[in-house]
Amino acid sequence: MKHDAELLNAAIEGFELQKQRIDAQIAEMRRILRPEPTAKPRNNVTEIAKPKRTVSPAARKRMAAAQKRRWAAARGITAGGELSGDHDIKSR
């Protein structure tokens, strides 16, 4: 009986050593998978913020005129301000 208890205690000690080695390996793998907390995050918006673009008044005027031309073309209005012949005006 004493022999069996010594054998079981030795087995327990061996298993505990194996468990410690396995726990250390698991901790190392988790450390590899987890990013370091001291590392700065990439693409931080506050650090890479681009300066605000400003458009000159003349450029705004050109953009507005171009947009008006696009809308007029989409609605079918000619340069004289009249609807082209292929559009019917529906009355309500």
C-alpha cells in the first residue's frame, strides 16, 4: 500500500511538471497571437488627418455652372431655357 502511494505521488509530481510546461507553452502562444499593448494603432485618424481643402470663389462659380448644365441636360432644357420637343409637360 505504501509502495502504491509513493508511485501515485511520483505520478502526480510528473503530471504537474508536464502541466506547468504545457501552461507555459500556451501562454507563449497566446502572447504571440495577442498584439502588444504598447504598440501604437496603425492608421490613427488624428495623426494622419489631411488639411481641409479650400475652393476659390471662381472655382465654386465654375462648379455651379457645370452642375446647372448637367441638370438642364438631364431635364432636357435647351440653352434658351425652353424644354426640348421630346419632353411632355404633365399637368396635375
